[in-house]
Amino acid sequence: MELLFVALFGAVIGLGARYLLPGRSTQGSVLVPAIGTATASAVWVGLTWLGWNWAGGWIWWLSLGAAAAASVVLNLLIGRRRIHADQRMLQRLAKTGSPDIA
């Protein structure tokens, strides 16, 4: 049951990162919340396998903190890489003309 709550909180953290950080238009609407959900869930499961108690506060802080860090870092990284890739594509198309469509 706690894993469900951790996944939900991870999704909310990812949603916050998506809408509070720049680069929202460069990725899909579910990508960053999915990153937050997956990270929080993976860290939670890993820590429970290591024997951490789910009732303790540290497992919550670490799982949700990792979700926040991953959501922020990957949101900024994906946005920056996508903008650069789009600019390179635009320059390449400007040099060669419009692409041939078969």
C-alpha cells in the first residue's frame, strides 16, 4: 500500500517539475511525471529490499528526494538536448533544402 502512495507522490513531484521548470514544450506531457513515479518507486523498492522500515521517515525522504532530483535534472537535460537537436536539424535543413519525401 505504501508503494502506491510513494508512486503517487512521485507523480505529483514530476508534475510540479514539469509545470514549474522551463522546456515544457520540448517533451510529452507524461514524461517527467513518469520519471518521478519510476524513480520514487525504484528507490522505495530498493530500500525496502535493503531492510529499511516503511514506517521510518528516512525511506520517505530519500525516495521522494530522489524523485525530485531526477525529475528536475532530467527535465532540464531533456529540454536542453531537444532544443539543440531541433536547432541542428533546422540548420541542416536550411543548408540542404527541404527533405525529399518518398
